[in-house]
Amino acid sequence: MAATISTHFSFTPRRLRQTVLPSSRPEAVRFPSTGTRRRRRRTLVGTKFDADSSFLARVSGDGGGAVDASTHQSASSNIEEKDGSNSSVGDGYVALFVRMLGLDQDPLDREQAVVALWKYSLGGKKQIDAIMQFQGCINLTVNLLTSDSTSACEAAAGLLRSISSVNIYRESVAGAGAMEEITGLLSRPSLTPEVKEQCLCTLWNLAVDENFRLKIANSEVLPLIIKSLDDEDIKVKEAAGGVLSTLALSESNHEIMVEYGVIPKLAKALLKPDVEGSKVIRKEAKSTLLELAKNDYYRILIIEEGVVPVPMVGAHAYKSYRPSLHSWPSLPDGTEIEKTSKGPSRFGASELLLGLNVNGENLNVEEVRMNAIVGRTHQQFLARIGAIEVEEERQSQPENSSGGRLTLLPCVDGVARLILILGLEDESAITRAAESIADASINEYMRISFKEAGAIKHLVKLLEWDNDAIKIASTHALERLSLSNGVCQIIEAEGALRPLINTLKQKEISDTLLDKTLDLLTRILDPTKEMRSKFYDGPVNGSKGSSDSVSRSDAANGFTGVSSEDSISTTNSRVQMIDSAVISRLFEILKTSSLTLQRKAASILEFASITSNVDTVDPADIKSGLDAVFQLNVLEDTESDVEGEQPEQYALEVEEAGLTISAASRLLTKLLDSDHFCKSVDSSHFTDLLRKVLKSNIPVHCKDWVAACLVKLSSLSGFSKYFENPINVEVTLYETIPRLIEQLKASFSPEAQEVAAVELNRIISEGVVDSTRAVASGGGIFPLVNLLEEGTERASEAALSILYNLSMDSENHPAIIAAGAVPALRRIILAQRPQWTRALQLLRTLPV
């Protein structure tokens, strides 16, 4: 007869050892006597558990009772129940081991008992059910987490991990205080990786329940979990990543996870080279970041770490990709490479080799362009062999807000993948790729990366497609890219202006497409863009570049190699495209659209006002368009009218109205340079409107062009330029004085404060009507008192003079005293500063 195999377990404080010994028959379980239990070292042998091959696999397998966060299911579903015929004689001793966990037992007995129960629980759900028949078992196990023995802590955490893998016991584990004790255990300075792994996997199982998920995220254990991502042991990293991926399933946990700095650590784990053992942590990191990327702000933080969200369009979409195998290699942005060989590359080897050798010392290519070459080569190669998105398809990726699945790629591959999708035939894929480019264009580096990768040419071509969704997405992407001055010039050079104007001329388009089209046109035709480019100092947002190559750094600095003759030619082409039909359409938008669209239309019309095309527009249309802006309903509301409304919403409306009015005032000021317009305009009508606007509650910084336009209108109307002119007085009271007070409050520069104080003193000294009242009602007393001691000598002298004039009105005395003027004046007098005589006069005026 063949010898039977029995499994003997030797329990030691350090680690359970499993030894397989031949035996003719199963041995009985030997338990030590009372005297033997008091020995410092003892061993329980002969306890035969049902240990077949599947049991051994569970002991050595990774994850154990851990839960895959992407499936929301307990690992208990993977535990196979055993047939009744395979029941172990060791089942009869579960009660004994549970009794040995008692607090009155010897610590070593408790340790060996929990080790035995832990190993027994790995047999499956049937064994876990047998353990859970005894009340108080979980409480005694949780108590062992405070033990000084590493073996006992590991076994206790492992047993809790096994029990919590079963759905019906998860609440019992949490109710016994397991999370609190695990928090204390993980807080220990010296803890073995095995104990950390078991503790984190227990939390992983508990986090499957949403209620426990919220409790874990809002406890002290979350920083410890995030810190475990830096652990040297790969199993600990995987367990920590699993807990975080499960916590991220609840949107309410995202904010606190981001506050504790989870994004940089997960991005680092995701970008780490794919070495042996890192696949699980990379998967969990990607799962967590994809959940966080559903929030717009958190998506920006993820992209800043060098990870780009890319839509998954399906492997079938890439079948339409047709590489140009017989063409000579060129840079991704279209720049051709100098040929060094005569024959073409039939199978694309030249381009592939170029991408593989961009790091060569003889190739003078800057970093961003080099990344574009490498990324394009890699993605095109994957598309050619049909291996693109294969890895992502194997994993279940969450959907974003638009209903499509996303994946995360390093910046080099992500940018190239998005450009590759733009060249496919699937309209849905193209739309999602353009939207992703818009979302990823968060800083100068990303915008230049897309430019170097060739995104501009693709996006400009998409503007001519007969598909509103593609037009909206591509226009939005170009608008985001145009935030870089050099990229904006390239967008115009690629011919984006003509399709945009053709879209604008269409009256039957959606408001969204109209808004995006005006956005990009406003950026390209910004009248102040050329002036800003002359004073632009360099790249922003930490962008890098090579100073000796005319590409990214030069483009970011406003230099694109365009001569003055080319600039004149570009201006002429703009003038030809912005014809009377476009101008009429813009004035129509000015009359009927929202505040945002009105502001953008006014900005484009300001650029068009430098041409003679405006003269061909009916003056009545111009008047009605400007009237619609200057007579906004929000200007007539007062604080009492909006008491029932939300003050934040009202403040935003007033701010938007101020910006729109400022743009319209700037447009009217430029139109007044035209003799044809001046002859047909009713200057008194616009003067009355702008005087009301000047007295309204729009922000002070929005009144500068209103004041400038009023002054110009008054000069055309024959008013005197002296202060007796009511328009000049109103400009001083409602624009100049509030602006100077704002400069005194907000500026941190002593020189700027000095200039504002001196100018304010000049206005008051000249006796402008109600100027002192305007200073007092505008909150100028407190910043003026602060200047007495904190400002320069000249600013202090001007502030004393202003306060003395204000003190002539007794109504201002309480405010001057409340601002702390009295002690400041006394210190000036006692120190006999140059202004002490004026300070003494002011002090005598005050009722102190």
C-alpha cells in the first residue's frame, strides 16, 4: 500500500514552517501538558489540515484575500469550497485553538494558536465558516495586533485578511476595531514587510464596502497607506496600491487623497520602467489615477506629473491607418530632414531608424522635438503591427464623463498617440482625441510638445470637416494651444483663419461652435498681441528649450522666423478675409448674444476697425450693437435689488458685464478715429450712456476705457478740457480716484504707492468738486493712515496733506481716528520728522 502523506506544521514565533513527511497513517494531534505549556519553547505537531495542491497555491499566491478594485468583488468568490469527503480531522480542533486565543492564555500559546488558525483559514470559505462559529474569535484576534511578537501580528492580520475576504464577515471585522488596531500597527517605526502586507490587504478587503471605504479615507491610516507606496518590498507596494484604487472608487475620497499627495507617488509608480514584479502596482496606479482624472482639476495635476489621459478608440479604428512607407522621413511638425541616401525606404526603415537614433551625438535636435520623433516612431510601429491598445483592452478601464474609456500614457507616447488618432477615419475617435489635446494643453511645455508633434496641421484640416462635433473639438484644441504666442502664429500660418471666418458667416450653427470659433478668432486677431510679443521675455510655466535652435524656445519668445514683409502680407490677408459680411455678422452677435459672445465680438471688431471695411456697415447697426452693450440690465441693479440672489453670482455677472463694456468702449474709441463714423454718430447719445456706465458698480479696472472714450467724445463735442467740464469731473470722481485708492490698497511697491498718493493729493489740492468725499466713501482713509509710517517720505507727506483736507469735514473724524491716525501723528511729532508741523495741525483738528 502506498504511504499516505500528512502535513505537519511546526509553529515558531518567527514563521510557520510546513514540512511534508511520509507516514503510514495520520498521526493524532498531540497537545502539550500544563507543565509543558509553561516552557519558553514548544511545538505543536501532527495537526493534520486538509492541505492539497490548491491550498498550497493559496499560501504562495499573491493577493490572497485581497480584492481587485476594478471588479468591486470580494476575493471570496475565488475561494473554492471543498467536498465533504475531504474534510479534515483538524476541523475538530478549531474550538481548541480559539480557546487558546484567550487573554488568560500564555502569550506563546496565543501566538501559536493564531498562526494555526491563519493557516487553517487559507483552506477556503468552509474553513473560515468553521472559525466564525465561535463568538469572540475576531475580538481576540484583533487584540493580538497589539502584540510585541512579529509572528503573532502577521498571523493575526493574515487571519483577519482571510475572514474579511468573505462578504458576510466584513462588518464583523470592522466592528471589532480592526481598522483602528491596524492603524496603530502600521504606525510602528520598525515593521516587517510581511506584517505590512497582511495589514494592507485586510484594509483592501474592508474597502470593498463603501461605508468602510469612507472611514478608511478619513482616518489616520490613509497617510500610512500612501507612504507604503515608497516601501522597498514590492508586495507592500501592490497592497497599498490596491487599497488606494479601491478608495478611489468613491468620489468623496478624492479630495483628501489628493491633499495627502497621492498623485505624484502614483504617477511615479506608473512611469517606472516595466520591470519584473511591477505590473500589479502599475495596474493599480493607473486605475486610481483614471478615477481621479474624472475631475478637471485633478486631471491637470496628473498631466503636470508627465502622464497624459488618452481615449481608447478600439483596435478596429486603427485599421484605417495608412503609413506613407515610400516617403522620405520628416519631423512630426512637417519639417523635412536632409537626405543622406539616394533611395527611398520601402518598408519605412529609415523613419524607424531615425526614431531609434535621435539620441545620437551628431543629431542636433532639442528635447521636445526628440521626444516627438521617438513617440511618433513608437506609436506608428505599434499601429503597423496591430499591437496598439492590446494591453489596455485586457484591462477593464473606467469610463470618463463623456462615456468613453481612457488610458494613461507617458507624455511622449500620449502626445504621439493623440496625433496618430487625429489621422484616422473614425469621427468619434477624432473628436475624443481633439478634446483630449485641449484638456492636456495646460502649460507651455505641453503646448509646444503638441506643436512639435504635428498637431497644428491636423487640427486646422479638421476645421473644414462637415461635422459640428469635430469642428467644436478641433477649434477648442487650437484655442487652448494658441495661448502660446509662438504657437498662435503657427496656427495662423497654417491657414486656420479662412475656415474659422467661413464658420462665423454661417448663421445656422450651434452656440457652442460659435463660442469656440469666436474664442480662437479673438486669440488670433487680438489687437494687443503684437505689442505683447515685442516685450515678451521668455517661455513660461517651466518650459525648457535650446537657445541655438529656431523652434520651440524661439516660438515661445514670439520669434518664428517671419520677416517684416511676411508680417505685412499676413495683415493684408487678414484685411481681405474680414469683409463687410463678417463685420455685419459680428455686429449682429453684438446685439443678440450673451455677455461672453458680445465681448469676443467687440474684440474682433476692434481689430477690424483699423480697416476701411467698417465704413461700409450701416451706422444704425453699429449704434444698435453698442447700445445693446451699454444698456445692460445688470448695470441698473443695486445691492438692494439683489438681496434675494446669491451675491457670488451677482458679482460674477457684474465682472463679466464690466469686461464686455470695456471691450465695447475700446471699440467705440477706435471707431471715433474714422471721419466717416464721426460724421454719422450721435456723440451726445453715447456720452449719456457712458456717463451712466461710469457711475455704475462695475469693477474699477473696467472703467479705464470707458473714461478714455468719454474724454474723446467730449473733445469731439467741443467741451473744455479743464475740470469745469462735467465729463472730466466725473471721470476723476468715478474712475481716477477709485483707481488710485485701489493702487494704495493692493500695491506692495512703495514707489507705486507714492505715485498714487502724490496724484491723489494733486487732485484734491486743485479743488475738484466732491473729491474729498469720493476719497472718504471709497475707503481711502485707512490706506492713507498706513502710509504715514510705512510709506516713503514723499508718500507720507502727501498722505498727511490729504488727511488734513479730509479732516475739514467733521464727518470724516471718526474714520480717521478709527484708522489709528492719532498715535501715528504723535510719533511723527515726537520724532520731529520733516512733516511734524503738518502732523501737529492735523492732530489739533481732530477731537482728541
